[in-house]
Amino acid sequence: MPIIFDNQGHLVSTESAEELHCFARRIKLAQSWYQNHPNHPHYDLTTQRARRNAELAGAIRVNSKELLELAWWGRK
């Protein structure tokens, strides 16, 4: 399953936190952009450039509702 992000710049995995961290390292996101929220851990894509880099690396843009439905922590 893919890495996804929404219009607010929340980057999440559809599989696991490990997959998310691997993807973030691959596109060189700052570790400080990781939000270890207990209900919805994610990386913040704080710039348009970061969003574009994520998309170029294969992340799929979805709306916020889809993100909540598809994220690994949303399917528990």
C-alpha cells in the first residue's frame, strides 16, 4: 500500500510506522517534522517543496477523509 498525504500536508503510511519512517528518510524529511501523536502519528510536510518531493517519490495525495480511512492507525 502507498504512502499518502493530504492537503494539510500530513504524510502517513497505509501499512506501518516503520514504512512511514523509511519513506521520510528516503526523501530526507527532518525528524523534527514527525508528529508522534498517539491517535494519528504523521510527518508534517511544511513546504510545497516537501509535498512535491513526496509526490515525486510515490506518495499519493488524498483528501483528509480518505487519509483517516486509509492510514494504518485508522484501520485498527
